[in-house]
Amino acid sequence: MVSTAMSFSPALQYSRANPALQLDVLAPHRNAGSDPLPTAIFFHGGGWHEGDRGAGMHPWLIPLLAARGYVTVSVTYRLSGIARWPAQYEDAHEALAWVREHAAEFGGDPARIGVWGFSAGAHLAAHLALREPGAVKAASLAACPADLRDAGADDPNEVTWLVGPSPSAEVLADVSPISWVTADAPPVLIVHGTDDQIVDFAQGVSLRDALLEAGAPAQLHVIPNGTHEWADKPSTEENDPRANFGTVTADFFDRVL
């Protein structure tokens, strides 16, 4: 049984090169000699150009997973106004390496790491899962921009802010998680609202289909009438706790981690 008491370790520097890159760890207290706990790394949304790791501390996100028995981590990564792609992936990759090295210090199991995130954060989590399947054992993705190959490259938008103006087809493919799908992918849960006005619901369907076609385990959890803000500001209209991103993710991680 995991204690409901928690330990919070904020602003831990994970990058050797950039002291501004920090992460927070919220971990359940464990009894001496108990088994290590699965670890979940969260990446915040914000279109790659805004937001911060504090968004993960909404009660329906990281605190919920910590209460369910996960060592939880929330990560700062460089935004597009500071650095262009692939800096964001490099930061996520470095954070993953730090967690693998230090998870045991917080009672976590470095062999059972899941990644999850909302919107731009889901995009980074997807890249980690698809490109580092040996280190990442599961991914839960809410409103994930999975395929940016048809992004409006000629007009300023969040994608061109991320990769630079007039990106080539090769660059847009590289930044698209769907391009990295292989049969080696870990179990992936894709959570998407049908009325998402920022990242089209079809993106979630396409990523699910690409994973299944490759022979990788994937499932799509549909939020009926869910807008883009659903995972960050969950609606209470349906009064269904399983429509909560943290609960859906914890249930999924319980099965696969």
C-alpha cells in the first residue's frame, strides 16, 4: 500500500549545459524495503511557445498520479521563442536520461517509465516513446499534434515558430511523431476530444491507425464533444471521473507499466 503522504522536490536541474532547465518531482512516501514505484514524466502544453512545468500540478494531473502510486516528474523545456526544433526534443531526451539515472533516489523504478503530456507536451512525449522505446515503456497523449507534414508552412504559425520559416518537407516530417512510428513502439494511449478546435481529432485517429498498422499496441480514448482545452481544464458536464486525463492515464499505466 502506498502512503498518501508525499515528498516534493522542486526545481532540480537536469541539464548539465543549461541551468534554467529544471524539473519537479512529486513522489509518494514508501515503506522501507517496499518495491520501487513506476515513474511518470509529464510535459506541459502551450503550443511550444508558452506554458511551464507548473501546469502539471493541476490536481487532476500529477498529484492524482502521485496519489495513485507513481513517482511523478514535471519538466521545463526550451520554448520556441528561445530555441528552434529539435531543441525541445533534446531537452525532453535529457530529462528522460536524468530520470533514468535518479528515479531510484525518489523510490522510482527506472525500468518502468511512462511519459505523458497535453498538446505540445503530448507531442514531446510521443517523440520520446517512438524514438526511445527501450527507455519509455508507455505513453499517454492528450490532444497530440501527431502529423505536422501538412502544416501551413508559408504563414507564421506555431509550427513555423517551432521549426523556422518555410520549413522543408523533410523538416516537417522530422517534427511529426507519426513519421517515427515503428513496430517497436511501446503501448500508446491517445486521448482526444471530438470537438478539438486546435488539433483536429483526425490527428489522434491517424496516429492510432499508424501504430496499429505497424503492429504496435495503441488505443484511442475518445472524449465526446471534448474541445482542445479538455485535458488542461476538464469539463464536469458528464460527471464522469474517467473523462479526467489523469485518471485515464493512471488506469492505462496501471495496466502496462
